[in-house]
Amino acid sequence: MLAWLSFTSVPLQVLGGTLHANPFNAQMLTVSDNDGSWSQSLTWPSGIAADTTLWLQFLVQDLSVPDQITLSNGLHATTP
């Protein structure tokens, strides 16, 4: 599973869905457990201002679709 983080969103139609975390500013390769769940603890980097908007989205292996990759829903968040 590949996680993409972006501070802007230029939606792009791809893989039968919409990529919202585009263009991405950071990416992280991670794995889910056998149930498809994922949990990650990270320290928020210093220097990112309050009220900063960000987008997070995952690219996930899905053997049931032609490209065998699918997009998660895009998560839109604002830093405290």
C-alpha cells in the first residue's frame, strides 16, 4: 500500500477513480494486516503552521480490478 500526502489538491481521474492527493509532497510505502487494517503512529513535523490544509490518499493492491490497483477515498484535513 502506498500513502500519498499533498498540501494541495489537483484532482486527477485515474484507475477508475479520482486521485485527490495530487501532486503529492510525500509518500510512504506501508503494509496492512491480514484484515486490510492499517495503523501508523507518526510525530507531526515541527514548522507546519496551524490551519494548513492537506490531503491523504492510499493506492492499494486490488486483484479484482483490471489494473490490480485502486485508490482509497481522499482524506481532506486541516492541521490544528
